[in-house]
Amino acid sequence: MSLQEFNMSIAGEWTGANSGKVFESLDPATASPWAQFPDADESDVNRAVEAADRVFKSSEWRSINATARGKLLRKLGDLVAQNIETLAQLESRDNGKLIRETRAQVNYLPEFFYYTAGLADKVEGETLPLDKTDMMAYTIREPLGVVAAIIPWNSPLYLTAIKLAPALAAGNTIVLKPSEHASATLIELVKLAELAGIPKGVVSVVTGFGPSTGAALSSHPLVRKVAFTGGAATAKHVIRSSAENFAKLSLELGGKSPQIVFEDADLDSALNGIVAGIFAASGQSCVAGSRLLIQRSVYNKFLDALVEKASKIKIGDPALDESEMGPMATAQQLAVVESFVEQAKKQGAKLRLGGERADLEKGWYYQPTIFECAANSDYLMQEEVFGPVAAVIPFDTEEEALAMANDSNYGLAAGVWTRDIARAHRVARDVHSGIIWVNTYRVVSAMASIGGYKHSGYGRESGIDSVLAYTERKTVWINLSSDPMSDPFVMR
Ligand code: NAD
């Protein structure tokens, strides 16, 4: 079968790589190539960034004021809304995520554009209440320049929307670099941005590999901010690259998010929340609730019920509506999961479910897997798998649960299951993570920020201040005095 061919968009031109090189993307459900993309090298990245910089400085883009930029984003949201099924099918094909999941995600996607569009002309400066009577000062929020958005494979459209929308709302230009494993939908999104009337070169997309295309982009001297979502190890490269140019950074990284189940919880509801947390998207979610902390008094009962429920998950083709767990997105990710399972077994973790590839004819499927761990310091309790592997441990007291929850390098998300309202708020206050869900899990909203503590990264995306993260604050001083400047050698 012939491969679907995609081009990149650089400065508004649809093009291949300078070198003519391409790479193939594999369909996770079949492990066969289905599409081909340009393999951008440094020269292609230079073209894209230089064009983005030129457009940023152009009178055409500068003359489009914040209200007008908001309208462009609303139009883009409308176009996404008109293309939900196409985008959902494409993303599902590319990264193997269930169609029911990508459909729901794309269905909500326009809200990120609409919400952020509304913020565009509400970015205000301030008049400062100075302690100097002969001075006045005010601030101006200015766009940064060229933004580089580096995106992983697990939710490309969503993770791009929360960068693209605020970057454009603030008046920046942007170059997108999708994952080499899931580039297709970002290319489609750039086509929609063009249709929305966003001027050529404001949004470009370069496709290729991390160490070449990604590194060239994140270290480019004209890039003023890198908005990165991906793994912690990659983030360290990005930090080093950006250091060369003092580019600003936002880093949305991985997690080992705890789900804490107290004995007084609605256990049926908690069960669904735990399954959603670790087995939805086959565990390939940055907020996967991969550490289960269960109060000892309900430990056996709850774990047995979890094993029973997880054993009935329907693994299958992501394109089918009835499938509940699809494949791992890449062969490497499947190998990572297998290696974690082997290490957990070696360390003496007790396998309660799964622990093997799923028995399907083709594709990179893995069974829902549950391990009981002896200590929170166990490898499986500490390291992110990014797969359908739950590490479970009992606790006795709230204090102990909190200590374990916080004993982690990560701090992206957490879940707490309890009917005790005071306890819910105490745990929410005391857990070190950027998000905590109480009696629910994996909910997102355009109005709510996401981002992590510690090795889960820094900076926040989405929410009311998302646009500010793409601005620079300038302070303007006005001398109100008619007297001449006094002593030049004294700071005033
Ligand atoms: P990854 O870090 O391997 O890749 C992410 C992106 O970085 C890709 O586009 C890749 O090509 C690029 N890249 C790789 N090396 C690079 C380099 N040297 N310089 C610049 N760019 C480079 O991550 P992944 O495997 O695509 O995604 C999985 C990871 O992403 C997990 O750790 C997961 O937790 C994290 N993630 C976090 C969030 C969040 O919002 N916090 C969301 C989704 C995924």
C-alpha cells in the first residue's frame, strides 16, 4: 500500500526537506509504515525560524492587534470544530490512541482556542504606585518573538493548542516541531491556521527527529522561548540548548503520579478513577496515576476488585469504538514497558495481573499490568513507565500516605479518593504536585493550568495567565519633574 505523503510548512510554503530526505511513520496498530514526512535538518530549521523572525518584525503581523488576533484564533477554533472526525482519525492512526479518546480530545480542542482568543485583548499593563512623587511608571506587555514548540507523540493536538493559542494571542510567531512518531495532525492544524487567515509564516511546522531537528530548533539564536513537552532526559538537552541564547523555557515533563485511596472512599467510583488513571491511553499519559496508595483496611478488597476489573479491559484496534485499550505508540515504548516489568520482577515486586504483551496478531499491544510493591523506594514506585503498569502499595495513616506521595522526584498530578471533606482539602494542600484531583481523575479544562513541580518541569500552560507566559514585561519611567536631572552619580 502506498504511503500517505506529508510536507512541512515553512514561511507559508508547503515544502519537503532541503536534503530531499524523508522518514516513515509506523501505524502502532499494525507496526507497518503508513505515512512519510520530510526529515528536516538544520538548514530547514534555519529557514523556518528566520522566516518566523522576519514575520514577527513585519508590519503585517504587528498591525494585527490583539482583538484581531483573538478573532483569528476563534476562526481557527471553528475550523477545528468542523474537522473533528478527520483530525481524530488521523491522530488515532498516527499514535495508536483509541478513536473514542482522540474524538473526545479533539471535540474539546476548540475550547482552548476560544478561551485563549478571549484573553488576547485582556493583557493589560499596569500603572505602578511608586514611592517617588516626581516619577510615574507603567508597564507594557510585549510579545517575545519566535517561539519553538516541541511536542511529544501522546496528545499532539492538545499539547500544541495550549502553546500555539497563547503564543499567537500575545503576538508571537511560532515554529512547531512534532514528534517523529506523530507528526500528521500538526501539519493538518497548520493548514487550518492558514485557512483561518493567520498570515503566512506566523505558524510553521518542521518535521524530523529530536537530536537533529529538535536540537537545531531549541538552540536557534533567534528563538526567544522554547515551550517543551516531553521526557525529563530530553528536557535536560533542551535546557542546555536554550542556555546558549537565554531563551525562556516552559517544561511539561513526566510524572509518577500517586492516587491515594482512603478507606472511607466510594470504592466503586475510586475503582473507575484508578482504571482511568493508569489504563486509559494505555498508560501513555503524562498524568498517568501510576502509583496506587491504598489504605490497608480496604487494601485486599480493593486490589482484588481492581485486578478483576482490569482483567476485563478490551484490548484492540484503536479505530474500533468498542476497544478500551489500544497499542503502545512505538516499538521503543513497548520495549521500555517490557524492561520495566522485568526489573520489577527481579526486584521482587508481586505480579498480580498482566506482565506480558497482549496476544494480538500484529501491533504493539501490552496487557494491563498490576504489581504489588514492598516499598515506595522500589524502582517501579519511583520511575515513570509511560505504559499500562500500576505499582500498588498499602498505607496505614494519612501522614504515611502523604509522605509516600511526596517521596518522588516528580510532582505533576495526584488523585485522592475520600468522602471526608476536611481530609480531601488537607491532602490537596499537602501533596506536592501541579494538579490534584479529588474523587475524579484526568479532567482538563481550558480554564485550568497544567504543569509540574520538581522533575515534572516548570512553567504552567492553559488557564487565565497562559498568555502572560508568552510576553515580556517592560517598565516605562516618566520624569514628572521640570527640574533638571540632579547628581548623575547617585541612583535615584
Ligand atoms: P521525548 O522527550 O522523547 O520527545 C519529545 C519531543 O522532543 C519530540 O518532538 C522529540 O523529537 C523532541 N526531542 C528529542 N530529543 C531532542 C533534543 N535533543 N532536542 C530537542 N528536542 C528533542 O518524549 P516522548 O517520548 O515523545 O513523550 C513521552 C514523554 O513526554 C513522557 O516522559 C511524558 O511524561 C511526557 N509528557 C508530558 C506531558 C505534560 O504535559 N507534562 C504531556 C505528554 C507527555
